[in-house]
Amino acid sequence: MSTKAELACVYSALLLTDDDIAVTGEKIQTILKAANVDVEPYWPGLFAKALEGVNVKDLITNIGSGVGAAPAGGAAAPAAAAGGDAAPAKEAEKKKEEPEEESDDDMGFGLFD
């Protein structure tokens, strides 16, 4: 039941966003009532609270931009505006983030032991 309720609230929020209407719990509940979908009373408010202050259209259009992409006006923009090169800094961060992989052989056992 909760998956159905979640999906119904998501679709309701997308409908409101598409029509440039603020996403509120009451408006989600109105759409669900018009669609004859019964959900627990806390779902519409939960979704409205989760989407508060979020630009849903930007969220949808940037879904394939990848993890770690700097938002417009973020930290990378001032460095580029100042004429600095942000590429070495990104490479250094990338090297830091990569955890060192331990081999099973280092632990005293291997695949064919």
C-alpha cells in the first residue's frame, strides 16, 4: 500500500509542478481525492515538506548530470571567473576520494585457497 501512496503523491507533486503551482499537502490531497486514490493522511504533507524549497523542474532536468557536479554559481564558478584553473583541484579531490582497495591476498586468503 505504501508504494501506491508514494507513487500517487509523486505524480500529484509532478502535476502541480508542471502547472507552476506551489506543492502543498492540501493541494496534493485535493488531486488524490479527485483521482479517487486513498492514502494515509500523512503522505501528502510528508511529500510537500520534502519538496519545500526544491525546484523540482531543475531536479528532473539535472538528474543525469552526475554526482559531484557543481551547481551554477557554486565553488567552481568563482575560480573560473578569477582566471584560475580548477582542473588540478578536481583531480586532487578525485584522488583523495578513491579508497584504497585491499586485496584478499593481503589478508591471508585468496580465491583458490
